[in-house]
Amino acid sequence: MPAGSEAGAALPRTWRPLGPRIVAIVLGLGLLVILAMAWFSFGEEVRAAFTPFQRGTVVFFVVLGGVVLHALTRARVTAARDGLTVVNGYRTRTFAWAEVVAVHLPPGAPWATIDLSDGRTVSAMGLQGSDGERARSAVRELRRLADELTR
């Protein structure tokens, strides 16, 4: 492939879902505001009645919720000259272009799937079906890159 070709100029290329990031930010901030408002709306005697264990439990669940929301926002697909990296939550997988057989995003599917040469199928949560045309465009671009870089 000649230097400065379309695939070379576009790499590395990363796709991230827009919808889940917006939901995570709005939901996370909304929950923090509601919890803070509820805490400060309690009277001083009610707040003093909470034991350290109860406070720790609330903090634990807030942190757990933050970890889950962070995992959802980490989802991405990165195409580089040496291969494809898929991040779903806290799991990262890297594939050589020769392993990528096909990329699918059927109508109504929650996210794209990548068919591999060994028969496995990997979910690509970085390409969310809820993103509509943005996701379909990303799948078309990923297919084009896979075709060009597999040769």
C-alpha cells in the first residue's frame, strides 16, 4: 500500500459509543446530586444516627456504581496498522488483521460483532447500535480497513 494512502492516513482510528457515555455522565452526576441533597436534607440528629458501617455501605455502593459506569464508558474499538484492539469494560483484546474475517451490525443488534478466523465471535461494544448512522458508518470504515490491511 503506498505511503499516504487513505488507510494509512486514518490510522490509528478509535471509535467510542456516544450514547452510553452520555447516559453514564448524566446518570452518575444525577445520582451524586440526589444523594448529596438527600444527605443534607436530613436533620443533624438523623445524620448523627448513621453508624460508620452504614456510611461505609453507602460509599461502597456509590463507588461500585461508579466502577460499573466507568466500565461502560471504557468501551472502544481501535484500529492501528498492526491490528485491532477491542475494549469491552475492563477486558482488552488485540487481534492481528489476519484474524479479522468480518464485522457485523445487524439491525436491532445492541453492538457490533467481529468474526475471527478461528471461528470465535467477539462483541465490539465500542460500536453501539443505538448510535444509529454513526455506528453503521464506523462499521463500514472498519470493514474497509480490515479488507485493506488483511491483504
